[in-house]
Amino acid sequence: MKYLEKYKYLIALLSVFNFLLTPIHIAVTSFSPAYIIVINYTIVILSSSLIASRRLAKFFTYLLGFLTLIAIWLEFSDSNSKALLICRLVFSFLLFACFCFILIRQLLKIKDINLQFILGPILGFLYLGIIGGVLFEFVHFLDANSFQLTKGFSGYSFYYFSFISITSVGYGDITPITAPAQSLTLVMNIIGQFYLAIVIGVFVGKYINTKSK
């Protein structure tokens, strides 16, 4: 348990990176793409649940994680169910918002620069990208014409678009068309830039304070 506590951010970080590499897993294996996506998403949820240390935080993460996993696997068995899709999106949003809240509280308590302080902000940035992907997928669910999508798009495309939005890359291969999609993209762009600025400022401030002691 102490080993998991010490490297919980690293484990969660590796699981998220593994999820982001899902298209590569699909390309090099013969398994069903949907099956690989579900497995990788499940690993992210289970690994990220390790970051909760307080009893109440563990309760909420385990509860939301359990509900999210049920929705994911049920949707895997019935991909045409709109009710399961909505449940999966809602529970996923709440779960990763909970992860972000727990992560912020823990990082604020860290006084010295260590492995957790370095990995924590990176993990938070990845969680932000996943939350954006969930929101973009929900917007697409409400209106299928919200985005101009490339041929052969999948649910992963919305997570890809979320990350290029918060990093302000903007390749133009996916384009928000409707007003709700454009406004959400704008919000993600702003949040992504402010997140980086705030994290860098806090990191530099703690580094200076540590060196001055």
C-alpha cells in the first residue's frame, strides 16, 4: 500500500498515456477497437482511483468509478443505447471532475518539490483533456452536426480534439460548426492556457521558496 501511495500519480499518469495511445493499440493488434477502448478506459479509472487518500474522497471516487464502469461495459454490449451513452458521459464527467478536485487539494498541501508535485500538474492537465473530450462528445450527441469530422471518426476523435484545443494547436482536421461547439472550444482554449500559466507560476514560486530556505 505504501508503494502504491508513493507512486500513485505515476501509475495514474501512465494509465492515461496508455489510453491516449489507443489508436496505436488498435493498429498493432487484432482485437476489436471497441474492446480495446473499453479496456484502456477501465484501466484509467481504476488507476486514477488510487489518488484518493481520504475516506470520503475514496467513497466518492469508488462510487462514481463503479457507476462509470457499469455504464461503459453495458454500452459495450449495447452500443445503440442512447440512455447508456448519456449515463456513461455524465458519470465520466463527474468522476474526472472529482479526480481533478482531489488532485488540486493534494497539490496545494505539498510544500516541497518532489515527484508527486512534478507529476501532479501533468496528470491534472491530462484529466482536463479527458473532461473536454467527454463534453465534446456530449455536444455531438445533442447535435450530430456540431463538428465537421474526418472520415472514419470515432469517440476517440473528441478526446483528440480536446487535447489539441487546450494546447491551442488547431490542425483544422476537426472543426466546430455550431455555436455551442464553438463556445465550448473557446472555453477549453482559455482554460488550457490559464492552466499552464498558473501551474508554471506556482511551480516557479515553490522552487524559489525551496531554494531560499
